[in-house]
Amino acid sequence: GRPLAVEVDRVTRGPAVDLVYATGFVEPVHPVSVSARVTAPVRAVLVREGDRVERGQALLQLEDEEQRGVLTQMQAQARGATLAEQRSTALYRQGWITRAAWDAAVAQGQAARAAQVAQAARVDQMVVRAGVPGVVLKRDVEPGDVVTPGKQLMQLGDPAEARVTATVDERDIPRVRAGQVALMSTDALPGRVIRARVIEVTPGGDPNQRAFRVRIGLTHADALPFGLTLEVNIVTRQRAGALLVPTGALAAAGQVWTIADGKAVKRTVRTGIQGADRAEILSGLAVGDMVIVNPPADLAGGDRVQSKKPGP
């Protein structure tokens, strides 16, 4: 006949926030892969990871003795063809050669000069240059390596243009959209909360991970290093002044146990936003109502109950 001791709490008002949890990492908005356009051994690597480079700056020097030798030969041929063209022009003007002979000399001179220009371009390809300004994020080449077209040698990125790519479970992705606030933190910066916004939800997911990628914008003021991992909470809904109860007070089928005249009474409620600790009540309760938290499995309507400790 003694009342059953239960844990109780009161219905209060406060902010209700619905969050989607994810993990992410910082990456450049426009990562650039650096590769060679020819197959050749590497003579020298001119930059290290973390170095800042400018557009057009030399990154690698490939072995180019053979190409330079060919260029020297073509330069000599171009000089000879140009001199022959000049002599033919003078003789043609004096009427000593035919128009056909002069046309042939002019064509040979133009072809020799074009071949020289083309070979100079091939020599220039033996120097691998940065296509964009930025920072060397990754270097996968050493002197003596043989590089081939298409093989990534380095990766560049601009720290002024960074973003966070987060992996969101496919069950949560319908709640995420561009423009929502994202609150991010990392163990590398204890106590700091980085506030940003979702800028893109990728239209295609990964069927193996059963997840989607979500892009979150960063400003230059955030100054986060590339590759830094972050815990991400995306705010999908929020409401101020909501009726709140402890999540442990919710029973199956949208019901809660309340106390009226010292007895347990089950009420049907309609819930809204549910967090880890608190849940929003849309109808069925009022501010100040006493609810039972983590009710005993054998609790029945009409049972006499009393609080383990007085409610607030």
C-alpha cells in the first residue's frame, strides 16, 4: 500500500532545436591535381608540402637534355632556312629566280621557324608549373621518379577558398537543405564553436556508405587547416518558447505518465522536435504539469506514486 517512488520533472518552456549530426573535414573549394604532360625522369622537386606558390611557378624540373639538343638543332635549321628565304627574296626581286622558287624558300623558312617554336614548347613542358595560386597540400614525387601523363604528382589548394565536406546518413538527408546553420567543433580547437551554413547537398549518395555529402561554406576568418576533421551539427529546425519534457518521459505511442492527486495518469501527447535530452510537446500538456521520467515497466494507471525528490 505504500506509494511507488518515481523520478519526476515539470513541463517547462525553452528553445527546441532539431539537429542532424555528421562528421566532416576541411578541403579546398577548387583542389587542383598537378601532373606532367610527358614521360620523363624527375631531375628536381622545387617545392615542399605547405609551400605557397603562385600561378606559373615551377614545381618540378624533368630531365630535358634530349629535348634541348633537338631544340638547338632546330634553331640552327631555322636560321639557315631564314637566310635562304632572305637570299631568295632578293634574287626574286632582281628577276634571277622564278616565283615558284621564291615561294618554296618562303615556305621552308616558315616551316623551320614553326618547328623551332613547337620544340621550344616541348622543352617548356619539361618544367611542371602551378596552374593556380595556392598551397602545396600533397606531394607524391621525388627526384629520380619517372612521371607519366595523368599521374598525380601534387595537389594544390587556395586556403582563402575552403569548405567542409560532411558525411550525412541517408536517413537524415531529407531534413538537410542549403541555407541551414551548421555548428562545428574539433578537438584541435577546444571550446570553439564554428558557425557556418550549408551551401550544397550533393544529389547523388554513396550506396556503400549509405550516406550523402553535404558542403558547408567557410569564411577566410575561420582559417582552418586543410584535412582537419570536425564534428558537425546541422540545425534543421528550431523553435523558441516550446513546451519541453525530458526525453525519458516519453512512452510508446506518444504518451506520458503524469501525476494527479498523488496517482499516475497516462496522457496522450503530440510531440515535435526531439533532442537527446528534451522533447517538444505540441499538445496534451501545460507548463508546470508533473511528468514521470523513466517510468517503471509495471506502472499502471491509478497507482499511488510519490517523487523520489521534490520537483522544482
